[in-house]
Amino acid sequence: MNEIAPVLVSRCLGCHGPEKTRGGYRVDTFSRLLQPGGSKDPAVTPADPAASSIYRLIASPDPDQRMPKKGEPLPPDQITAIRTWIEHGAQFDGPDPAASLSAYVPGTAHPDAPAVYRRPVPITAIAFSPDGRTIAVGGYNEVTLWDTRTSALVGRVGGIPRQTQGLAWSPDGAWIAVAGGEPGVAGELRLIDPAGQSPSQLLARSADVQLCVRFSPDGRRLASGGADNAIRLFDLTDTGDNAAGARVPAKAGGVIEQHADWVTDLAFSPDGRHLATASRDKTCRVFDANTGATESAYVEQHSDAVFAIAWSADGKQIYSAGRDRKVHYWTAADGLPYKPPAPAPPKPALAVTTTKPSSTTSPTSAATTKPATRPATKPAVAATPPKPPPPPTPPTLPSDILRLAITGPRLFLACSDGQLRRYHPLTFAPQTEYAPLPDSAYALAVNERTGQIAAGSFNGEVRIWSMETGKVQTTFIAAPGYGK
């Protein structure tokens, strides 16, 4: 696969991958490479190139039939390599036939980050360290680390793709997960040591950029989503240590392909047992975080792309938002809009009995006394069942909602108008106001331990506020050396 995978990824994947599937045929994994497309002709027939449609099409002398369509024909040595591979039985020599073929493309060394930035880069990913003293920011072929009190640059970790789209700091503080790549070209998911003492760990390569990444609350799992429409799960076990003595990844936990478009955000439930995902396909889904099995889906509710998702504190409800500019509040178990439970029905009214009083008689006159009158019973009045309370009305905003976060009794929304908004997560009553950023707020991070919230802007600015008071604590342009 190391010989033919680079050819298929560079010359075929653009039209036969998850984004475009011309002719119903995909080549993004080995298992899909063997499956026929819409024509039902065998794509690969082991030991028989002539009976393999993939070989016939790349070797065809007819420009109307030859693949790649509207592209230069493959060089003779690449055609020969594919023919030889089929003649020798089309064997798979990798560890996982369901893995992306991009994983078998030899990686190129990422260039060094510029010593001095000539201009700021858009901030699309930020993450607080667990102790809140440092904030990681996606840079140009690097992650930069900044002191949250002084805004001083305290670290730079390179060796990563040009663009960083997602960051997550492990709960033990030993690793930063980095999701990124180059759109339309390739994606990577890596773990980097914030101390810079250990080499980065490559977890996955993909056919398109990785967009989001999250650790489970206990730090033992990792999940990522990307523009290849896939969700990747990883088990983090005690099979190796970095310089700080923290565990490193042992194996991939599987790939979930249930979305029809980019996976833009994901979140583990508070107990770590479930994974919720948001997608540009206008849907959200909930999966078993251990097996990857689908548990529920929130469909036909969002009218446009979904960019953000988060769990309620009790793990029963989910918040999602995106381009339709509305916060959606729904139940994780069934994927339906949230409805408050009906109040307990009132106790039934008791029947009322009345007895006609009888005259007092003496023993001597008992023989002439009339029989006692039977008590009269009035029918019970039926209790009117109480009406369930109306569901809370989530806000509809004047701009796209790009990120959201829940911490305690606070729901934060980062929006395309640069505004950071805060609401009560149950009543959706507006709360503290925050000074707007000068451009779209593409990144959001909270640290409940220190009571801080941070947002990153398209113009390169990072701003940190007090969650409670809304007071700005620090502001800086996350571009080393810029303006000096």
C-alpha cells in the first residue's frame, strides 16, 4: 500500500472520496477500493488486471474513458505499480483495511514556524491548561503558549500542520491534542507535549483537514472530527510515557462515518459514556463512546450547518447551534426537542357523604322507630390535570453561532459578529454582557477552576474575561514578535 496509496490519494481521491463520490466509487480506504461502484463492475479482481475496472480506466488509451477525468494521465511507472499490485493478488499489507489511505502516504516534514510573524493569523482554536495559568493558541505551523495573567509568550511547539482548527488540553495537563491540516489536501491529528520535551505523537492522517478534537472527562479517550465527514476514536492507555510521565496513545478505537458532511464539533457527556457530534449536514448525533454505535439523532430541526455542540450538566440534554442563529435544546436519549416533564397529577378529590339525622328514641319506643336512613354520597369532583409548563424559548441571534460552552449555570455563545453572549442554560435569560471582539469569534474556551473565559478572533486577537463580572482581564495578539 505504501506504493499505490500516494497515487490514489493524490490523483483519485478528489473525485472518489467522502466529499465527492463520482460513479458511486470511493478509494479513501482499502476496503472501499475493492468494492464496485455504481456500474457494479469489479473494481479490483486479484491477479487479473484486465478484469479490474480501476486498471482498465487508468490505462485506457481513449481520453473519453481514461481516468483521471479531465486530468493528465498517470505516468507509466504509476500505472505499472498498480498493475503489478493487482497481479500479485492485490494484497493489503497495512494494519487496518478500514483506515484512511492517507495514513499510508509518507508524511512530509512540516516547515518551521516563522521566528517573527509579519501579520496575525486568524485564531480558530484555543484551550486553557487545567490550572488556568496558560492558554494554548493555534498558530502558523505551531501552537503558541501564553501566560493568562501577563499575556507573555511562554512557549512555542512546532512540527504540526500549517493550520490548527482544534485544540484540547488533557485533564492531567501533560498533552495537547491538535487537529488541523490543509483544507482539501490532508489532515492530521497529533498529541504534543506542552513542555516541548517529547516529540509529538501522530495519531492519524486523513484525506482532508481535521476540524475538532476532545478528551473524555477522565482523559482515557480522545475523539476527533474532520472535513472527511468521519469521527475518529482513540484509546489512551498506559503503554508509554512522555517526558512528564503521562500515558501516550496505544491504538485507534475506530472510525464512525454517519455524517454526510464535515464534522464541525463534538463533545463527550459528563460521564464520558456518550459522544455528541455536530455537522455541516444540518444534523447532530449521539454515539456510544466505547463502541461507536448510534444512540440517537437530531435531524430535520436545524435549517443550516451546525457548528457547535455541548451537554447539559446532568448529561440528559444537549445544546447545539450554528448558521441558523438559534440555540437548539434537545434530549440526548431520543433526539427530540426538549419538553419539560408534566407536573405530578393532583390527588383525586374524596367523595363527600351526608347522613340524614334521625330522631332520638328510647328503648321502649324502639319497635315504633323507623329504620335509619342510608348515608347519601355525592360523586367525587374530577381533578383537572395540570398543564405541562411551556418549554423554554432559546434565543435567536442576529449572527451565526460559531462556538458554545456550558459551565455551571452559564451558557456561552461565541458569534460571527464578534459578540460573546451569556445566558442561563435552563431559562435562556440573558446574563452578563461582554465587550465584543473586533471580528468573528471563531474560538472559545472556559476554565471553571479559575472562573475565566477566553475567545479568539479572526483578526488574531485573544481576549480573556472574568466569567462572572465580564471584566476583561487581558487582551493580546497571538502572533509572536508581531509589531515589535
